[in-house]
Amino acid sequence: MSEKRLSIITTKGTLDWAYPPFILASTAAALGFQPYIFFTFYGLQLIKKNLDLRVSPLGNPGMPMPMGMHNWFPILGTALPGMEAMMTAMMKSKMKSKGIASVEELRSLCLESGVKMVACQMTVDLFDWNAKQDFIEGIELGGAATYLEAAGGSDITLFI
Amino acid sequence: MSNFDQELDATGLNCPLPILRAKKALATLGGGQVLRVVATDPGSVKDFDAFAKQTGNTLLESRQEGNKYFFLIKKNG
């Protein structure tokens, strides 16, 4: 059985959107695939040493809120100071109560199982980040051609 | 009456943790040995089926009892 390959481009840096790439890559590794994740723009938040990922109900009418708040709470109210922190804390505690792994845990499982992670050099420069200082170990830097080379040999490619 | 060599308690865990833990547990077993997984995630029924097919291991049994799901996976090779 030849090894299948999965390559993912990750562009989003919020708590909710951190899940799909890490869940799919870790599971792919467990199924014997060779997974590859390319992080670009806000997706780079997911490889920072200290994760500070949040969710926001602002501009997200699809996000259910406690007590049916998404139905009656004024949209402008979701922009109030503290709302984002409160919603993030609620989401995290809900996830914990449902036995859902933390992003940190899934990311460690990805690294343990040999998921290859590449950060987009251009966006690292754009945000003035220092790959060595800011990112976890095991991250390589690369550009569009690097990604396309990996994607070209992949059985599955996803843009998240 | 143990028809398995190792048991993994994945109760309370949600996708994809039961699969990831099972993968780790299987790595410690030898060929022909059997892992029993107990889970509560309803999605694990289809997931363990797919896991076995993709990894070439044999899903000997997939059974539901109340809110619990029991899987017997034989490690091939």
C-alpha cells in the first residue's frame, strides 16, 4: 500500500478554524497518510509558541451563543469590550465538557506523528515575525513553489 | 473470557481522539494481537470502519451497547 499524501493550506487564525487542519492532519497521519500543512496569513497564528486563539460572534451570524443570544442580542453588543474574551472562554469550556481536544493537544499530536509544517516566508516577513522566536520547533519556511511541489504530489489538497 | 490483548478506554472523548489514541495503542501491539476500544462518540462507528480499511487492520467487531460502542481491532502484519 503506497503512502497517500494530504496537503492543506491554512489561512485562518481563530480558535474555531484552528480545528480543521489539525484534526485532519493528525487523523491522516493515524491512517498512514503523509500530511503536510502550509500556514499563510492569519493561519500563522496556529504555529506560534504561545497560542492566543479566540472566537468572535462579531460578523458571524452562524455562531450559536448561549441562551439563544444569537437570536435577540444586538449585533453591536457583540462588539463590546470583553465579549470576545467571554465567548472564547465559553467555547473552550463547552469543548472541554464535550471531550474535544484542545488546539495545543491536537497540534502536539500532529508534530508527534510527523506532520510536516511549513510557514509562508512572505507573510512571516509581512507581519515582521521572527520564525525562530515566534514559532514552535519543527517549522520550515517556504513559498508558493514549495507548496505547489508538495501539492502536486498529493492525493488530497485542501484550502482552509 | 478476554478475547483481546489490550483495552483502550476512549469514553468521553470526541473526534478525532478515539482514532488517534487507538493508533498509538496499536503501535504497542504485535501482529495478530487484538485491541479493544470502548467509546461514547457515535461518530466513532463509521470512523473505526474507515480507520481499519485505510490502515489494513481488521475490524473484528463493532458493537453498540446502550451509549457505549465497542470495537475489536486486530493488528495485521
